[in-house]
Amino acid sequence: MSNPETFDTVVIGGGPAGATAATDLAKLGRSVCLIDRAGRIKPCGGAIPPQAMRDFDLPESILANKVYGARMIAPSQRVVEMPIEQGYVGMVDREHFDEWLRKRAAESGAVRRTGTFDRIERAADGSAIIVYRVGSGPNKSEERVQARAIIGADGANSSVGKRYIPGYETVEYVSAYHEILKTPEGFDSSRCDVYYQGDISPDFYGWVFPHGETISVGVGTAVPGFSLRNACTALRQRAGLAEAQIIRREGAPIPLKPLKRWDNGRDLVLAGDAAGVVAPASGEGIYYAMTGGRLAAQAVDAFLHSGNPKALEQARKRFMKDHGRVFWILRIMQHFWYSSDKRRERFVSLCADPDIQYLTWEAYMNKRLVKARPGAHIRIFFKDMAHLLGLVSPR
């Protein structure tokens, strides 16, 4: 067997996390191989906050649409409008967005390979040899590349994580399913609709996210046996999209809790969905995936400089320092407010409050907890308590 090509880093998975990691490492002068499966499209609402545009130098041309607010729809069909005071939320089609990111990685110097990860072998000196499958049927073959470090960014149910990261079996998931529709004439693409209704999702929500020429209509749940496809059909009917042309259907698990460990203590670290960095309650993943990819790249670069595997631990430590509190708050919110239609009704009622709208959009768009309006936080606390104790009507 001939000696495999050797790289400083092999990145397994070419979604937002993997492509960002590959781009950053290549720009640092590291030799990088980016391996991604052919034909992969991640089921995703496709929302991009302005902070992602700034942090990752994303041009507006990559956006499929801009939205300027959201409608929250309660079990009673009550609709609460949440306009964005300043700015917008970008929407992307993952089929095109992910490929744009991969091309940028290649333009930065990463070497692209198409294939499906199979396993990690070890060379005589202990360095990793990544084995991946190419082709299918009688034309299927194995290819190998050697690496000093590995980033596993192969999504939820990560093969890399399952096989090489202790404790990976503890990952918690929401099952997500969406249908991409052709946007009918006259449809209002300036807003997102979010349905908090138990028959649409008993523990999450349903969404209608416009992508310009297409619309993502989807649902998610962690309840076994719940029919996501039937719920999506009902959601299309309620959204007035029952007759819209379905372009494709996609489903996948979404992790909703960061893993307690992201590295193997040797030469491998996880990023993105593989590390569990999707926000509870909202299901937002693109920004956090790209952030995780960047932190993984920084940790790998430090490891390559020092040779000390402890450098790999920094990816998780830095992520949790910056975003752990937000994830904790959102997780509590999901468990409480999404647990019954009575509570969903009260949650949507709270969304009508101007203070809550301001703080929600500020936190989402800029990825920070807002401290500039302490009076608003105090008012929200008492409003929350009133709703929790049932002292006010949800309407």
C-alpha cells in the first residue's frame, strides 16, 4: 500500500462547522483536507442572525431572503406579531449555503475530498489515518489520508463521536422533518411564522420560514411515535400552503444539549451538531455550528503548535463560557413553556410584551444577553411570575 497523503488536519464533514474550521485553519497556513459526503442537504429552517454575517464575513449575496419579523401562533390561533425594530434576519437555503462555504474553504487552501467516513486507523508512529469510502456498489472503494489532528464535524449521530468520544451515547435529540415548497404567488416572504401548538409538536414547535423562491415548512419533537409527516401536512394546511408544490422532503435528528466532552484526549475534537451545539427552545444551529468550527480550529492550531492534547479541551471551554448560560436558560424555557397547550398559550401571550420582544431580538441578533435595560429585566421578571402563578389571563 502506498503512503497516504498527509495533512496537518483532516476535517470530517463539510457543513457550516466543518467548512468554517477548514477555512480558518487553511488561512492560518495549515494543510487541511475537508471530507464531505456527496448529496448531503441538512434539514434546517435556515436562519442566519446578523452576528453570523459579521463574525464569519458572509456577504448578503449568499442570502436567499431577509425577514423583518415573526408571527407567534398560539394553540387558540391567537397571533402575536414580533417585528424587528432595526435590521433583519437572513435566510439561507442549506443546499447552496453549505456548498458556498465549502468552496470558500477550498479557495482558502483546503483540499476537498468527497466520501463517507468509515474509521480511523493508526500508523506505526501513532498518527491517525482516516479511512473513507468513495462510490457505491461494485465501484465502491476505500481511500486514506493521514493527519496530525482530526475535527469531527459530521453532524448529529456523528460516526466520529460515537466511535471515538467517551460519553457520546448521552446525546439528546429532537427529530426534525421539513418540506421544501415552491413559494406560491402572493405569499408574504417578509416574516417567519412559528406555531406553538401541541398537535403540531408536543414539545417543540412548527415553522414556516420563507427562503425567497422556496419555503421551509417543518416540525420537530423528541416524543417517540409522533408522526412528523402528518404534523407537517397539518401545518401546511394551517399556513395556507396545502396546495403548494413540494420540492423535497428531509428529516434528521437535532441535538439539543452540548456534549460534556468534545475531544478524545489525543488528536481529535468535535464541532457543530456533532458536539451538540444546537440551541434548545429555538433549534438554532448555523451560528453555533460556525462558532464551534472556529473554536475547534483554534484548539487544533494550538495543539499543532504545542503537541499538548489538552489544548483540544479549549474548544468546549470557550464555547460554554460564551454561550453556556444562554443554552441553560433556553433549555429551562423549553421544558417549562413547551410542556402543554395551556403553557404555550401563556408563552405566546408573553411574546406580545414590548420589553420581551426587544430583549429577545437583541439576544438573538447579536448573540449576547442584554444588560442595557435593567428596568426591562425587572418588569419581565414580574410578568413571568404572574403568568407562572396564573394571576393573569393569557389573552
